[in-house]
Amino acid sequence: MEGVVKVYYGKPMLPDVSRVLACLYEKEIKFNLIDMHEGHQMSPGFLNLQASTRAPVPGFEDSSTILFESRAICRYVAEKYAKQNNKYLLGRDFARASIYRTMAGKKSLLEQNEKKLAKVLDVYEQRLGDSRFLAGNEFTLADLFHLPNSHYLANSEEWRHLFESRKNVRRWWKKISNRNSWRKVVEILKQEDALKKKQKEIKSLENQQTPVIRLSHLHFAEILHLISLLQQ
């Protein structure tokens, strides 16, 4: 295993970052997760390239290699570390074309309306009737790329029925979402959500206390004024 790679992210943690983390966990690659607000942790090479390209997060740094788009990062990781852990992440030779067809040209599922999403899942339902995963019988990038957005869809009141009403899609989602790599990412997401909730509670408490403090100052001023009148 080579050196520890770096993953840069901003808050809230976006699905693109989750996708990269799932890939790294799948390949069992050690990484440092760096908050973009902690600028002092960023290497000069990363800062210079980000400034010149105005690239959004996530950012990825592996020695001299710096990448920004999540799918490009995952492909890089799967290819460079091909022999490490999940050796079929890129698929077997005959399945690779299917993987890249699945990855190419798709917008985020969250950007599609229900009718279009249903059509996509109908295609998946048929495909998954013939294989365990989208590109064959091994878990590949074609499946991994769907984890972040499908996580929110499958756990939402509004979209959940689209997964549950299709037995093959339901089986597929249960299988890929229970992979150890993704469960580790979900734990990170839960920690981020808990921290965000705590920060909101603190801010709300501060907003509630501020008027009270001002009011107490006002009462104190009135009392002093009243005492001065009594002393006259």
C-alpha cells in the first residue's frame, strides 16, 4: 500500500465526497479527510491548482496527482490500485464497456423528476433480473457511483417507493448499501449531521439569550435611573 492520500471537502458534505470515500474504503486505502476551511492543511500544489482552475470540492491528492471530479477520482483509484482489495471494481473485461455506459452522461438522480427517475429504475430492474449488479455479478464502479444519491432517495418519504416497488432494484440497493465500505461513509455522514445539528442548537440558544441579556441591561439602567430620582 502506498502513502496516505488526501480528500478535501466542504460542509455540508456533498454526495460527490461520499462517492470518493466509498471508493477508498472499498479499496482499503488510507486517507486523510481535510475540511476545506482548514486551509493550513492544504498543500501548495493543491492550492495553486485549485486557484487556477477554480475547481469545486471534492479535491483529491495522491502524491503529485491532484483531481477534483468525483467520478474521475474513483476511476483513478480503481485503476491505480487495481490489484488491491476489490479487484473487480472496474469490472471484468467484458463488463467494462457496460460500466462506462452506465457512468457516462447521467445527471444526478436528484435532478430528475419522478417520471424520469422511474424510467431509469425500470431499466435497472430489467438489467438486475439478469445479474446481481449493474455491470455483471461483481460490485463495480457502476454500482458505487449510485450510492450517495440513492442513499438519500431510498431513505426519503418522497422517493422511497420507487426503490421498494421494484424487487430487483430493492434487492440490489439492500446489497450495495450494506457493504462495509458504504456503512463507514454513512457513519461519517451521521457525525457530520450531528455536528451540524449541535451547531444549529448552539446558534439558536445564542439568539434566544441575546434579547434576554439586552433586556436585563435595560432593566438595570431603569433601576439606576429610579434610584437617582429617589436620591434627589
